[in-house]
Amino acid sequence: MGDPRAPRATGPLRAINMVDFDAFKKHRHPGSYHVVPGDARGEWFFWYCCPCGCGVIAPITVGANFKPPQSPSWNWNVSTTEPTLTPSVHHKGHWHGWLTDGYWRSA
């Protein structure tokens, strides 16, 4: 049996934008996300539900078509239908992979 602390692999999973934050927190669909509008610098909070299916939700700092200087942070293409984040997302102990063109893919 593999290490239970190792990130869990998943097949491609469609990222679903949950506009209503309360519904996002309640339903916790794997790979779903909610975006909190940005500040004057163009930095946003991108909340996501871990794609592995554990139900954990977490925010990450993203820039609107740029990577903010603080770490960790991600570049977001500003699409709510086919979002892409760079670099990869590592939800420690659960999942590691990429969100590209609206799909979460395991590393």
C-alpha cells in the first residue's frame, strides 16, 4: 500500500465555478471553486475544493493575468469557464496537479 500522506491522484476533473460562496462552502464539490473579486492591484482570492474529494476548501492568492510577487501565489487567466492557474497547485497531503483550460489534472 502507498504512503497515505502522499497526494491522491485523480483523473481529469471539471472545475465548476460556484458563484454563491455559501453554496460553495455547503456542497464542497471536488474541484469546484469560488473567486472573490480583486483589489486595486489585481490580486484575487481563488477558493477551491480539493480535487481529491476530501472536501477541504482553501483560498489561494491569484493575479489577474499575472503572478503576484508574494509567495505562494498563482497567475490566473481570469476565465470563469475555462480557468488556468500557473504554476501547479499543491494541496499538501491531499493532491498535486494543474488547473488548465477548466480541468484539474493530477501531477
